[in-house]
Amino acid sequence: MSSETPDHPATRYEVDGGVATITLDRPERKNALSDELVGSLIDDLDRAMADDAARVVVLTNSGNTFCAGADLKSTTPGVGGTPAGRTFVDAFRRIADAPKPVVARVDGHATGGGVGLVAVCDLSVMRDDAKIGFTEARLGVAPAVISVVCLPKMRRGDAAELFLRAQRFTPARAAEAGLINRAVPADELDAAVETYLDDIVRGGPAALAACKQIIASVPDLDRDDAFAHMAELSQALFRGDEATAGIAAFRERRPAPWVPEERRD
């Protein structure tokens, strides 16, 4: 369990304009995945999912490192001593299974488990002067757990190169490999993230959740099963109150009711 008091969590949480921002806030530890930071992150993710004012979540960092991965100062790095349901795998599951989109604003380096934290987010933008890498093999371990969220985004050849060489590489290479969506200059990071956020909050909450469900499930389905399941989902969405309100707003050329007041233009 974390020894932190509620006044000094390892993450910070704030909401504005429909966006919940969770900041990894242990720069002196390079935001390593300690029990303390993971527990605080899970608390904030749960808070964001229950927060009606939060339509989309941004995961970012303080300091020059987004996340350095496993806390190597721990007696059991990569495993953790948190209770069941409080490991970094549980944090990854919360992001992957969240009905709300999660966008990574990567304002610094990411290595090891930090790459997994970037990859599990739905969208990610990284400053192009930082470094990212699967450095585990040089420590005598492997990117085992994070492969679950990284490999679905990568070609096999890219994974072989980046896992086996265990070097840090550029965000541009990460984008080429499919690990992140965009690499941008540091002074363009906020604008690039905001472009995503402004688009996302205009989508209906149920529709966004359905988009995440589709992306996660369809590639693993047989084609005929996929058509059957997706036809059923489509019909359910069209019959829903959200679609009724959204279509009416479209016809009347006004913002849908779920668009935050601050973003209605």
C-alpha cells in the first residue's frame, strides 16, 4: 500500500473542458512504475471513469521522463507488492477496457514498461526530441508483459528489431513502427494533443465506447461472426437515445447535447 497521504499523491488529477488530465508526478524517480505511482494512477483512472465531467482522459508527465518503466529500486521490480488489482497490469487493463478514450501526451522519455503505458493508450503524441525504447534485454530480462499491448500495434519485423537490439530510438521511429500516433516538436505537443481532444469530445460517450470495443474485438473475430456482431451493435446504437439526439442535432446544425459548453462553437 502507498505510504503517501491524500495531499501528496504520485499523480495529479484535474478536469477542464471535458478533459480529465492525469499527470505522473514523481519526476525525481523518473515516474517509474512503483507501487505508489501505480496505485495513485489506478485511483485517478477510476475517478476519471466515474466523473461525468470527463469525456476523454489525457495521461501525461512532469519532469523530463514520461515513465522509466519498472521501479528497479524495488525488491521485486516488475512484480510489485500491491494488493490484488493494484499492479501495473491492472492499470493497463483499466486503460484498455475504459469506455472513455485515453490519450498519451508523452512529454519526455519512455522506456521499458513506460513504452507499454504509451502503447496501451488509444492515441499518443510524443515530443520528437525524447527517446523511447525496449531496453529490457540489456538488463537480462525481456519486454514480456508489455508485449501484450505493444505487439498488436507493431509489425513483426519492427518488434524483432526493437526488442532484440534493446536500444533507445526516436519517436519518429516509434511512429513508423506503430507504437505512437505522432512525433512532434516540443513546442507543438500541446496543439497536437488538443487537436485530438477537441475532436474526441464531440463524439457521443456510448459511440466512443463502442469504437473502442470494435477496435479491440473485430480483428480477433471470424469474418462472418464479425459481421453478425457488428450488425447487432450497429442496430443497438441506432436505436439508442444518444443516436436520436445526435442525428437531431446534425439535422438542426447545432452541437450535440454531450459536447462540453466550453467547446461549443
